[in-house]
Amino acid sequence: MEEATTRTRYRVEGMDCAACAAKIDTAVRRVRGVVDVSVSVSAATMVVRHESGGVLQDVERQVTRLGYGLASLGEAGAVPKLAQGGAAGPAMPAWWRGAKARLVLACAAALAVAFGLEWAVPTLAPWPFVAALLVGLLPVARRAFLAARAGTPFSIETLMVVAAIGAVAIGAAEEAASVVLLFLIGEMLEGVAAGRARAGIQALADLVPRSALVEVGPRLHEMPAAELRPGHVILVRPGERIAADGTVLEGEGGVDEAPVSGESVPVAKVPGDVVFAGTVNGAAALRVRVTAAAADNTIARIVRLVEEAQEHRAPTERMIDRFARWYTPTVMVVAALVAVVPPLVIDGDWQGWIYKGLALLLIGCPCALVISTPAAIAAGLSAGARRGLLVKGGAVLERLGQVTMVAFDKTGTLTRGKPEVTDIVAFGLPAREVLRLAAGLESGSSHPLAGAILASAEEDLLAVPRAEGAVAVAGLGVAGMVEGRALFLGSPAAALDRAAASDDERETIEGMAGTGRTLAVLVADGVLAGAIALRDSPRDDAKAGLTALEAMGIGRVMLTGDNAATAAAIGKRLGIEARAGLKPQDKLDAVRALQAGGAVVAKVGDGINDAPALAAADVGIAMGGGTDVALETADAAVLHGRVADVPAMIALSRRVMANIRQNIAIALGLKAVFLVTTIAGVTGLWPAILADTGATVLVTANALRLLKK
């Protein structure tokens, strides 16, 4: 049963292509006690769901027998140590120092010696080439044998061994040795390309510094970044990377957020502003209070979500995997028929037709086809992560490109979620006095409107008095004594119940309320003193983001629980249809209604009340800074809270899907061309192996283009 199983995650070394992943998957599934296994070439990981007992020892033995290295990452869901700023273990050697490179050099040297011996002693041929062939072929044959024992008889290694032995049998030992060398070079290049594909997310993890300066009493103490906890206060000197997510306590200056957000201009930070792990402090020292442990900082979350996402395959990838299962055996049958039937039926040229059959074996390897989708998706996920666009898996990335309607929440999504004072109207007192007294009355409140009033008073350099006996009047406002005056600050209706107002004053209040702003009216000693208008302003890029969606042919709608006047004002300002007064169930019903009308809906929100609609949408997108509930429920996340990142995420999906189509065309197109030329006798074994390894390298290189900005 599910409850009795555990999920364990491994880093797999030496796994560079989809064929490797298929062999590992098949072998591990044969281990008793293994319930399920997921292998990701892109992330170089394997997740095993297994029963308790000695299952893992058998799993590790099975994988290492196939020639791959394993490093346990612990229970699935654990944060990579590197993302926590801790040690990551021994670094991977440079590609030219690896086992594959050494084998290529040995095979190349043996082939060079064989050519030299053929020139010096022609009578020795073909034995020097057979010896050179064995240098490269024996390790390949061993892998083919182990893969067959583990349940994968039709591997690329098997095809290579059959083709090489067949070529020697018909007197083409020189060509067979050369083909083996080309095969090994292709494998090495696949490893280099796979390493580059993984480097994007690895480079992001490397952004977190290893240590931080923590305030301990009056002194600074150097502490590993992995040990930082919420509440620690760290000093970040000019030019240093910030070691943790936190809030600025002291210091003002620019922070370069480009490594995390892609933002090219440094972002000004003042006390109270949020900073992210991995970003670079500018010219001023900053004191920062840590708000997230190393396992939960921005970088750790990105690394964890991207690696988990790479382990969830897209529908296109699953379809190609199913195709590859019967494709390789079919190729072997066709190659055998080509080698046997024509000489029996047509001209009897056994050697020529066997040669063509062997070439078909090499052309038919599905490596390039199978890697076409995961390579593009991995590059797309990494490219998105480097811009703060997190997508939880290939299926979500694929679905994003099909979105036809985006439903936005208002507060905290299209708007800043932080009200600001826009106007102060004086009735019985001067405007500055209205603001000063209102700030005094609200000085002990944590309400967002109170914070906006206090911030405005501070900006105007007002001396805020202290309130006495301030109490909240449920649903109406706040009352108390300030400098001997009985004050009430609240809604227009509640204020007008407490103080008389002229027709002009009433008209002014109603007019301001009708513009969609929130109005707080101040009453002093039973007399109408003034009114403060507040508004939650749209994000700076909201209009541009919505315009970009419109240009892409995607519909937009705002679903909000706010009042109709406020929603209409924001909607008119941004040019988006507004539906107001919606409860969580209403938002859910609205999303389902859009889907019933044929739309593929993406829901964008940041709060708990958005969670049901996020879950019901075809794609749920959480805005950065939102609640953990929204981030967990959503399929994707815009970490840096930019509305323009929503069309950017959809555009990324479309680029990835276009790249996949290109890759499939490259893989199948090259095979089709060489299939025809081989049957026609124009090309032979050398071009055949290039059709496979060359296509694999081309497909991977094409996918890597997605990593470019």
C-alpha cells in the first residue's frame, strides 16, 4: 500500500541519454520491493518508491552493475545541499578527464596504430583493426550484456555490437573499428551536452554563498549559510552575495537581482524591503533579518521545484517513449529482412545486402528521437527558473502553450496588495492635521489601511501623537482619544452617523467613494474633520503584461472579492473585464464556466481564497510573495510578482513546444535521409553512425538554445 512505502531520491552519474534512463528504469523495476521508479535524464536523478527492508541495497547494486554511479539524496523532497549554501560533495570532473574521454583516447590511439601497421606491414591486415576494434567494443559489449540481463535486450549497445561483429565477418574490420570510435565520440559529446543542459540550474544553486556574517550580541560571527534560521540578523557588505531571504533592517542601496529575476537594473532597497538569497548587494552595507531557513529560501525552492518538475514527463515525452519501445525491435527485424531477403530474391549479393542491413541497425537507434522532448523541456524549465518562472513539470509546461484565457485575482496580483494614501480632503481641520490625528489614532494597528496612513504621515515628516484608549469598532472603524480629542476614523456611513455633514461634504465623500478608492472619514469631537482616500495601485507592469497577453491572442478577465466600484476602477485603468464581489466558490464557478465555454484557462492568484480556483484551472499560477497554500496548489509560480511574467511563461512554453517539433523533425528527418541513401548504396556504416550520434548531438544543441536570454 501507498502508506507503507518510502520515496528515496538518487543522483545518477554517467546517465547522459534517454536510452540510459530506460535501461536504469527497467533494471530497477525488476528489484523485489520496488513499487515505482522515475528516472530523469535532465536532472540526472532517480526517485524510487519502495517497501521497507533491504530494497535499496539491491537497487544500488542493480544500477552500479550497469556502469552508473549513484549518490543518495535522501528521502524525496529533500532540498539539495548546494541550494542551502552547504557542501555539495566532490565536484564532478571535467569532461575530458572522465572515463568516456579516456576510452575515446585509447580507441583512437589503437586505431592510429592499426593504420600505421597496415602501412608498414600490409600483410597483417585486418588483424590490427580487429585489435583496435576490441579496445572500444569490449566495454560496449559488457554494457550490452548487463543491460540484456537487466531486461533491456534491444539497447543501442546491442545494435552496435551486432553491427561491428557483422562488419568484421564480411571483411570490413577497418570500417567497423572506425564506426566504434565514432560511436564512442558521440557518446562523449552526449555527456558534454547533457552536462551543459544541467549547468543552468546548477549555476543557480551556486549563487548562494557558503557563509554569512551573523550578529551575536555586539560581535559578528561567521556561520555556514546552511545553518541560518529565521530571526538571525546578518551583515551583507558591499559587493557580497546575500546568503538568505530576509528583510532589510538598516542600510539603503541597490541590490542586483539579475541572477535570480533576470532584472537588469539594480533594485533600490530601504529598511522594510525584502531581499532574496543569491542576489548581490551594491555599494552600501545592509543589515538583514533572515526570514527563511536555508531549505526554504528562494534559491532552494527554485532548485527543488525545477528538479522535481524535470522528473514529471510531458504527454509528448510519454508518447515518444511508448513509440520507442516497439521502434527498436522493429528496426532490428527490418535490418534482418534487408540483409536476407534481397539476396535470396533479387541478385544474390549477400555481402552487399548484409552491409546495408548492418548500416540500418545503426541508423535505427532511437536515442535522438527519445531525447528530443526531455532535452527541450529541461532546458525550458531551467531557462524559466533563472527568470523566476517556476513550472512544475513537463505536462504543465506543455499545457501553458495551449492557454486561451487568463483569469487574474486583483489584490496582490494585478495590484501591489499594499494600499497608499492618494488624497486628503479637509472639512473641519487642515489636511495635514487630519493626516496627523488619523495616524495617531492608527499608531497601534496592524491593519493594511493603518499602515498606509502611518507611512504617509512619516513621508510628510509629521510628528505622530499617541492615542489613548483606542479601540476597534467591529466592521466600522477605530475610536480613541488623541491630544484630548475624541476621534473616530472609519467608513463614510459610520462617520456620517456620528457627525452632521453639509450637502457639499456629502457630495464630496460620495464622489470620492465612486472612483473606486477606499475612504476613511475622520470625526473629531463629533464634527466632520476630513477624509483620507486610499487606493491599492496596479503593479507597474500590469498594463504592459495584459497588453502582451492581448497581442498573443489570449483573453483576460479579473476575478475579485472586492467591491464593484473598486474593481471597475482598476479594470478600466488596466483595460480588463472586472467581475467583483466573488467569494472563493464564485471564483471556482467562474473558472469552470470559462472552461465549459471551450477556453483553456490559466488562473493567477496569490491568496488562500484563490486556492480552489487555482486547483480547478487548466493551469494554476501563483504570484510571488503569495501564501504557501497558493504556491503548493498552483502548477506554476511567478516568484517575482511581475504580471508581465505571465505572458513570458506562456511564450516560453510555446518556444519549448516549437523546439520539440524541430527536434523530432531533425531526428526522424536524418534517419529518413540516411535510410534511403543506405538502401540505394550511396552511404554506409560511417554515415549511419553519424545519423544516430550526430542527430543526438544536434537535438541536444538545439534544445540548449532555449537557455539563451
